[in-house]
Amino acid sequence: MRKYRVRKIKYKYIKAERKAGGLVEIDVKYVPGRIVGKRYYQYTAIDTASRWRHLAVYDEQTNFHSILFLKEVIQIFKYKIQAVKTDNGSIFTNYYTSMTKRSDMTVKTIHALDIFCNENNIIHYLIDPGKPAQNGTVERSHREDQQKFYEQNKFKSFKDLQKKIKKWNMYYNNLEHCGLNGKTPNEFLEDYQLIKPPYVRA
């Protein structure tokens, strides 16, 4: 049986990742309210080193959409993603719910996202249940989304939401961050590539 890399984090031993692509936090935020009577979901990925992030909005949150989103991030981000970190939602993992009884054995099934991560040589870390602060970088960015984007905008349609959220994320990636010594995420990556050239895909 193949060994899939799904790791629980011991947080007091984890140091902040300063290598682009070294650790990407992923989470989902409910888009507040409904647009033309329909609920939408914002997927967010944020690189903990550069604070660069990618957003996408879908009309569902499923295993399929989690993989689709990570594929987008891999294609867009300049550097090889070495690890991702998520909460324990069923769209990301079945670590706590995957034991199924059969007549002859107890089988632990593998989540589709873990299979995808393994195939792409990406480590999948999980936070402790009920500890969203352990995914603090993406959680803070969601609070900023709520206060500076959703509470300041109205959306006529799904396309209108997609258009505005794309502009908002472009703005976010060009905001100065104290944690980056006053640089923007894009500036951090521009400087970083002078030290380490971007990942070239085969």
C-alpha cells in the first residue's frame, strides 16, 4: 500500500516558513448573503512567506473544488509548492472520519485531496480540530476580506462578484505588509527570485 503524506502539526516546534512555496495555507470563506438567491464560497490560498495569495469563488465547496482550486494555485504561483495546510473540513480531509468497518478488516480510506497532493509531491498538514488560529495567516486575510471587501461592495451577479474579487486580490497582492518589512507580496517575490529563480515546470 502506498504511503500518503498527511501530517498532523506539532505547532510549538513549527518555525515560520520563509521560503516561497514552502507552506501555503488554504481555507474556504462563505461569501456573505446570497447573490440572486444563491450561496457562493471563496477559496483562499496564501503563501506564508510572501503573503501572496490567490482567490477563487465557486457555487459549491466539495472535494472536486478543493482539488480544482489547488491546481489553479500550482499553475499560477511561480514557485514549487512544497506543503499546504488546511483545517479538518470534509472538503480537505477525512483524517478523523475515514475508518470504515468491513467484515474482514478496518480500512482507512484516502481523501482525494491527499491523493492529489501525494501525486504532486506536496505535504498536506492538518491543524488541530477547533483551532483555526493555527491557520492564522489565511484567517487574518479572511477578516480583511470581510471588512474591506464584502462590507464595502454589493454584487449584481456571480460574474460581478468574480470581477470585483479579482481586482480586490490584485490590490491585496500589492499592499505593503509590516511582516514583509514594508514590502508588498509581489515585491517580496520579485526580490526572492533574484536569490532563487522561479520553478520551471517540465
